[in-house]
Amino acid sequence: MLAMMTQTQTIESREVARMVEKEHRDLLRDIRKYSEYLAESKIALGDFFIQTTYTDANNQERPCYLITKQGCEMVANKLTGKKGVIFTARYVKKFNQMEQSQSSYMIDDPIKRAERWIEEQRQMKFLAEQNEVKDQLIAEYEPKISYLDTILESKGLLATSQIAADYGMTAQALNKILHEDRVQHKVGGQWILYKNHMNKGYTKSQTINITRTDGSPDTKMNTKWTQKGRLFIHEILEDRGIAALMDIEE
């Protein structure tokens, strides 16, 4: 939603939240923090953020802000890397479109207004093409790396705890899921694959040295996962709607 107030061009905070791929409530929290800093420094808040409300689907009035171009710059300064670049491109494009769409309507003469409108449409088409090229360059400069790409490029064995951490869960939670899906069961303190999953190259058992409670040395078998097994786990969790943290962040 685009808005104007006393000739000041703004973008509503809900749209900005979508542009920065953030929850609206989180963006509101950030803006309130910025507002406190501005108030302490006696800087006019209205040059950046204009407090207002909107009506939600339940006909309830909810808080939001109209964000000026300077306000968007402040939000962009807190973003880093690819997200900062993409948000900057998005909001600059929005404000350019608003400036162009308003200029022709301010001309009284209908013929000149029409001519100006045609010229603006040409400029908008040119900018749209330039932005597509820019998006292509961004994508080529910093391609999205998925968790699946990471698996396919990795080597070596991983403990269950390492794989679980990639999904923001504990090893116990992951072991429970794999047990529920009849992938593994416990034998003598070690998680062992069910027979239908054996001989597929998913795991390797390693002998580790341990110390007993009485201080005497001992050994213990420990199951570790190959990259093929890691991919197998990824498919199981994906079926449950559980995504890797790096995919969620992207």
C-alpha cells in the first residue's frame, strides 16, 4: 500500500515488512526503538516515521507507520549483505514510481498531461528493465545456497547432534523422530538402523574410548551419519515440514 500525507511520499510499514521479509510486529518494535533515539536527540520523527493505524480482517484497529524515504534508508542501514541490497533496490524503485505517477497529474493542460504521462510510462519501462538486470547481477554475485547444496558438497561423517543443530533441534529430538519413523532403534545404548535401512550407506559405526564411573578405561560404539544418510534425514524432516535453519533464513 502506497500513501501520501501532506505531499510526503511514504510506504506503509506492512509493505516494508514484506519487502524486508520480516514480521510486521518485529518491524514495529524496531521503529519504536528508532523513534526513542530520535526523540532523545530532538530530531523530528515525522521526517522518518508517521504513526497511524489500519483495520485488520477482524475489523480491529491495529498500529502501523507510514515510512518516508529517509525512514526506509534508516531501516536499510540495519540490514547487511544481500537483504540490504535487495530492500534498497525495492524501496528506491517504489519511490521513483510514486514520483513519476504524481508528476503528470499536476499538469493542468490535458494534452501536455497526456504527453507527460506517455513519457513517464517509457521511463518506468526503462527502469523496470534496469531493475531486472540489477536483480540478475545480484543473483549471480551472491547465488542462494540451500541446505541441500551444502549436503552435496560436504564430506566426512557427522554426529546426530551436528545434523540436529542444522534444524534448530537437539540430538534427542532428532533421534525420537527417526525412531518414530522406524529408521533406528536402540541396542545396548547405541542407535542402530532397522534392517531395511542397513547396507544403504547411511551410517558408519565408530569405536570411541570412554572412562567408566570407577575410572577404568572402556570403549563404546557410536553411530555417525554419512552425507548420504544426512540427505536421507533431510528428506524425512522435509516430509514433516521441518526446514533447515539456513533455508529458513534465506
